[in-house]
Amino acid sequence: MTGRPVKHSLSLRGHRTSVSLEEAFWNEFRDIAKAEGKALNQLAAEIDETRGMDAGLASAIRVYVLHALKARVDD
């Protein structure tokens, strides 16, 4: 596992985009989507809708993953 971001393609509301995240974040993001019973593109679109314009999608996904992991630890 490397700390270098890896670019992946996503489809958000019918539009293709690419997001670069470190492998650890991609793995957790996939696991979270699966645990929530959502397709990865669906979860990414939900995050995109709520992120605001001050943060990029990759940053918003990282924050989402961190919040989800913290919630697991706090339970």
C-alpha cells in the first residue's frame, strides 16, 4: 500500500469525473458504501451534493471516511 493518490473514475448524476485518493481511503470508501448498501457512485453523488464549494470532492470523501471511521470507534 502506498501513500500516493490513485485516480479512479466515478459517475455522478450521469457525468463522468475522476477523483484521486490514497489507496487506504479508496478501500474504506468502498467498504462504507457496501455497508450502507449503496453503489460507490451513489455515495459519491450524495457526498458531492452536500460538500459545498469550498472543498473538492476528494477532500469531501476523505472527511466522510474519517467521520465514518470515528463513528465506528465511538460505538
